[in-house]
Amino acid sequence: MPQRAGTRPRRLCQEPAAVTWAREREGLTKRALAARVGISEQLMGDIESGRRNATPANLIKIAQPLNCPLVVLERKRGDVVADADG
């Protein structure tokens, strides 16, 4: 079933708050991090807010300039984004 506009993916590869924390710890803006990773600033914002899923390849690229182990940015097994329908 296709995802409805404005809804969050059911499962995320990344932990959005961890991505934001690591970026801020490195003193980077979303724009600067997006440029280093090679993605749009919009996609970076969507990844941090949990509106879009980071691909495993992009998550690896994000971890590198943040000097952060990938495991810190990954969503832990069993964590599921709550759906508005229950």
C-alpha cells in the first residue's frame, strides 16, 4: 500500500533525534551536513524529522562526517513509529 502524503514511514532505519544530536554536536547545519553527504537539505530535514527514511547507504554517509558510529544513528530493533490509526 502506498504511503499517504504527510505521513511517516511505519519503520525507520534511523533514530531521528540521534541524527540531530550528532549533527549539532559537530556544529553542522542541516545544509552543511547535506552537502557533505551529497543529498538535498530537504531530504536531510525529512530524515531528522522522521518524515522520510534514510537508506542504509545514506545513513553510512551521514555517520562519516558526524564522526559517529553507525549504531548510534540506527533505530533499535523493535522500535516502531506509531501510526495515527493505532
